Amino acid sequence: MMRSMNCLVIDDQRIFLDLLASLVESFPEIENVAKAYCVQTAKEISERQNVDIAIIDLSLPDGDGTDLATTLVKNHPDIQLIILSGSAQEFICPSDLQHAIRGVIDKTDAFEALRHCLNTIIQPAHQMLTQRQKEIYALIGEGKSNKEIAQQLGSAPSTVETHRKAIAQRLNLSGAELIRAATLNQQLQNID
């Protein structure tokens, strides 16, 4: 299984920042999500901890997101960057950042595009589930019991329980953690 990763999300719109952080936290592979509202806070966080992924808004109140990205790459050479912009199509990537930038996302399409970009970087374990396990994972996320899932899928409850244990093992989650991750994943699938 992939090692746990740390992500830094930088955006000056606090509600948007909290929503982005929630999306990132839905990936079990992300161990820690730090949030920053400005360049200065992002730099301070970056100096205190390792950052594997940074999601950066280009327009920040105390500086430019591109300059911040350059600083983050200097401090964390293996960092992977996702750029957020209200005018993403106008973004011109500086040559010194080309190796680190994995996506440029227009804020109007942010959630679906960010989910897709993170899936590409992280390759989440829940994508490695079998088709039946994905169905069961989604139904767990809807709050259904093993019995309800079995009825809906035309399976025995014991078969659903076997799948549930296999899913928990593959995602490296306990029972309660599995329910939380599945629920959050399902909620994020419904954002749009």
C-alpha cells in the first residue's frame, strides 16, 4: 500500500478552503491535511512539516500563488502541485514548475476536477476494489446495513460481510473508519 501523504490546501475563501480540505480528507491515503488562508501561513506550515501535495489558489491576499509554488518546490523537491484559478485557461506554467504541476483547475469545476486530479496522483485504494466491492462500498456510504445491502444485491448477508471485511482490509480501515470513509466518499460523489 502507498505510504501516507501530507497535503497542504491554500485558498483565501474560508468556506471553499474547508470544502476542499474535506474532499482531500476523504482519501484514506492522505494522513494529514493542513489549511492555509495566505502565503505566509502556507510557508510556515511548509517549514514545519513535509508536504507531498499542495493545492494552491493563484490569487492570495498577501502574495502570488505561483511564487508560493516555487518556494514549496524548493523546500519539497518531490511535491506535487495542483493549481486553482478563477481563470485556469489563462495560466501559463513557469518552466521551473512544469515537473511538479499535476493539474490546473478552474474554480468553477473545482470539486470534480480536483477529485480526478487527486485520483491520478494518489491512485486511491477504493479504486482498486472489485466491481462488487465498489457497489458494496457505495451502499455502505449510503448508510445501509449488511442485511439491506444483501437484499438490494440479491446476496446472502454473510457474502456481504465477507466483502465488507475484504474492503476494510484493502483500505486498511477499521469498521467505524470504513463507514466514515464510505459515507464521506458518497457525499463527495453527490457534490455537483
